[in-house]
Amino acid sequence: MVNTKSSLPNAKTHHVRTFFASIFGILAVWLIVTSVLVVWINRTLIDNQTFNQTVTPVVSAPAVQGYIATNITNQLLNGSAAQQLSQSLLTPEQMAGKSPEQIQALVEPIVHSSVLGVVQSAQFSSQWAQSTQRVHDEFVSQLDANVSPLTVDLTPAINEALGDLAHTKLAPVSATIALPAGSAKVSMAGSGLDNVHRYYHILKTGTIGLVLAALLFMVLSVWLSVQHLKTARRILVGTGLDMLLSATLLSVPYFISTHSRPANQQAAFAIADVLLRNLRIATAVIGVVSLLAALGLKLYSNSAERRRPARS
């Protein structure tokens, strides 16, 4: 007969190891989930190709296209070209006896339709992709050089879009439409800019360290535990559930109905849905894989337990 009492680990050692294994396991799960988010942010914001693949589809969202077209339409109707637009798009009979507000109400759907056609065109999508690549290159270069203030110039992209109006009903006045000098330059300055530079460099240099820390805590937790496979399974289950919860939260913009909301909110939800799509897919896949791996370890443990000879 085997002395089962002497074969058990020391109770005090058992409790100490279990305590630290639990702490390291919790930290491992938290760091794994955080690492996924940080790696996604790192790749999306810093890597030009990933940034373009993430941002370029934004302009294909109908809500975003409508928002852009509406804003350009408002700028045109409130600018110096408004009178020319009215005379070009409406007949004298249509304008006769009408107030400026009534004339604008007649012109607005025509202008909006023309602008929307430009925004929905393949040429505009191509221009958008080229513009985002150029803007991203400039922005990252300024961050790397610690430039202050940070400046992004959208003038070339907007001028190209305005040039496309020459192929619409707005052709007669398209040549007279121009951006005021400096109106398409976006600058970021102030005391918060130092934090932007600091967080950028931490993100750029600390991502690998965070991933390694997650792996280290996971290994330590399994190594310190008394039941290694059970601990590994718990870490996988925790990671899987957290990842699936994250994927669910990231899916909120997709399920929220925005039809009754203002155009700017519709555009914001559409942008969030597009930008978070890859992260949502990644967290869902990692969550499912983690739970399947945990199930595999459970089946392996049960199989090993059945093959183990019974103790006498």
C-alpha cells in the first residue's frame, strides 16, 4: 500500500505555490488581452500599409459618403459660388419670385446629388487611398522627429475632389470653387502634445516588452502551479472569455441602428465599425482558439487519467 499522505506535497508549499500561480495567471490573462489591443494599435497607427488597409475602406461606408457630401454641399451653398450655382442650375422661371432661402432649397438637392456622385466614384476612392498614405507618412515622420506643432495638410486631397466636380452638373462653376488659404490644414499644439509624443514612443518601443511579459507570466503561473495542465487550461479559458467579451463590445457599432440619428453620428458609428473590424475579428478568433485549446487540454487530461494505472 502506498502512503498517500507522504506522496502529497507539503501543505504550506502547496498553498504558497497556488497563491502565486493564481496571481501570475490573472496577470497573464490581463496582459495577453492588453497585448492584443496594443499590438493592433501599434500596427494600425505606425505601419503605413496596415494603416491604409484599415482607413481606406472608411470612405466606402454610405453614412460617411453622405456626411462628406452634405458638408461639401453646405460649404458650396454658403460660399461665394452660391449665386453662380443658382444661375447655372435653375432656369429664370424657377427663380422668379423666389426668396434666397427658397432658391437654396431648390439648388441643394442638385448640388448634393452631384457631390455624392463624386464621393461614390472609384476615382475618389483612389484619391482617398493616396491621400491617407501621404498624410500618414507625414504624421508619423513628425512624431518620430518630435515636431511641434503637428500639422496635417489636406489641401491636395480636397482640391482633387473639387476638381472632379468639373465632370458633374456643377461644371460651369467648378473652376471658381477654391479653398481659402490654410483652411484644410489641421494643426495639433498645446501642452497635450508632449503626452502625444510620449505615448507614441512608449507604444513604439514597449509593445514587444508587453508581449514578452504576458508570455513570462503565463509560463511562471503554469510552472509554479501544482497542476500544470489545469492552470494552463484556466488561463486559456480566461483569455478566451475575455477575448469573446471584447469582440462583443467591439461589435456594438455594428448592431446599433443609426437611421434616426444625426448625420454626424451615423458617420461616427460607420467609421468606428470599419476601423474596429480587424480588431473585432482578431479578438473573436483568438477567443475561440483559446477555448478550443482549453477543451483540447481537458480531453488530453481525461485521456491520460484513464490510461494511468490504478494505485493499489
